[in-house]
Amino acid sequence: MPTRSNKAAPTLSHKVVLITGAARGIGAETARALAAKGSKLVLTDVDETPLRELGLELGDSALTVVADVRDLAAMQAAVDEGIVKFGGIDLVLANAGISSYGSVLQVDPETFARVLDINILGVFNTVRAALPSLIERQGYILVVSSLAAFAPCPGLAAYNASKAGVEQFANALRLEVAHQGVAVGSAHMAWIDTPLVRDAKEDLGAFREMLDVMPGPFGQTMTVDKCVDAFVDGLEGRKRKVYVPRWVGFAGHFRSFLNSAVGDRALLKHVPRLLPKMDAEVAALGRSTSKRNIAR
């Protein structure tokens, strides 16, 4: 029988992975999956209690650091702690992100700006802090974007813009660091059953209705497990693009059509009814984002 090649397949065992937004949802479940594969973890979030509980669960394989991705100094301190404990950073999952609710005319401007700060500036700060170690160890960065980068949803303009922005950030970064042995990918997911999506569904009947009228699979919600499996596979394979589910990649190839006059038709007919409803619901809530995001 032919013998297997001596070349080892890419492995996550003993790799040091920095994950932002790690306290809940995709970040926490990806951390658990990576720990099961033998990875060492540097986990950051602003939500101290669930982050600490996750660290206790994962034990010595994880270092937890409360840090706001909007604060470069805080992210640098988290990276530095990880380097001291584990020797360096091999992989980054830039996962932290939030969303806002409401039309451009009615959304709270401070909340809109906060989404951009966390979702775009937060990715920059994460990468900036970790990049010297990643270059030293010829590592990999997976930036969490979204299907929203090329299939926008009315009432979520800040989220749409931020996810398109981080996709292009990843594309530019890839060109800058390829010659230094660092690979860069972006992840694009449809709606995933995360706290972010659950909060929007709970807060806004208009959001639930928007999902119902989206064409084909665009309004479907996937399980977190499917996303975690794709993220782990992307980190292990240093993939250029990660799509969850796979049809999102097909949508990405046809983004020009999705943003054409023809592509707009599927939602345009519903906007006159649903967007005012969303704005009314946001006004009644007294906030343009989920309750859990207000507290941070």
C-alpha cells in the first residue's frame, strides 16, 4: 500500500489564537472548538462575567482579558499578555461586532458611530496589536465580515457599511503582508443564531418580517455550530474566504446583480411598510441597539 506523505497537514494543536468578542455566541463556541483541538487561546471581550466563566471552563489553555476593541492600548495589552503566557500569536479571529436599528433618518447618531468604531476600528486595533507577532510566526488573520457586505438590509445601514468596510480592510491587508508570510481571510455569514440576531428578533417585529420577505435563503437563520465549523476550518486552512453557508459565496460572486435595480426589487416593495414600523419600534424601545449593547 502507498505510504502517506510525511508532510504534516495544517494543525491547530499548540497554535495560539486571539479571539475578540469571545464571551458569547460564535466567539465562545469557536474558542471551545479550538481548545478541543489543542489550541492555546487569548480571549477578549468587554463582558467580564461570561468571559471569566469561559476562561474557568477552558482552564490553562485560555487567557481571558477584558478589553474594548475600540481601545488600541487595551488590545495591545491583551496581545502582550498573550505573548508573555504563550510565546506569541499565530492566528487571529477578529470577531467582535454589534449592530444598530433604524433608518438613516432616525437611528441614533452616537449608536451608528459606535457600530463603525467597534466593527471597523476594532478590527484595525486588533490587527495592529497582533501583527508584529503574526509576522514573526507567519500567522493568519480571519476578519469576520458578513453577507451584509454585499447584500444590504434596510434599517441596518451601519452594520452593512461596517461589514463591507472590513472586507476591503482584509483585502488591502492581504496585499500588504503576503510577502511577510501572513495570510488574511474574510468570513461572510448569512443570519446566524447568535445573541446579536436573537436580540434583533426579540426587539423588532419589523426585523422578523424583513427576514420573512427576503427572497430564497436570504432570510434563513443558521445554527452557530455550522458557523463554528466553518471558522475552525478557515483558521486551519488559512482560507482566503469563508462562507456560511456555502451559497453565500455564490451570492458574493453576483454582488453587482444584488445591488442593481433588478436586485433591489425584492425588498423595495416592502420598505414603505417595514421601515416606518422599525423606526416606530426603535422609538418605543428608546434605544437604537440591543439592550446588552447599551450597557457596554
